[in-house]
Amino acid sequence: MLENQNMQGLILFAQISRLGSLSAAAQLLGLSRSAVSKQLSGLEKKSARDY
């Protein structure tokens, strides 16, 4: 389960980076902008804990 969450986080981050916006990534992934923002925030927190 954790590996799946990590992969989803990486996909999310890659799409935001590639498309240049949370809104565009949300639309591509079929999520709300709010959901993408929350997932990105969680990814940032996890990244900070790992270092």
C-alpha cells in the first residue's frame, strides 16, 4: 500500500512539473485542484520527514 502511495505521489509531482500548474495536473488526473494540493502538501511533509 505504501509503495502505491509513493508512486501516486511521484506521478502527481511529475504531472505538476510537466504541466506547470496544479489545475492542469488535476484536470489530467481527474481530481479536484484541492485534492491535488492536499496530496502535494502530504508529499512535501513526507519528504521533509525523510531528511
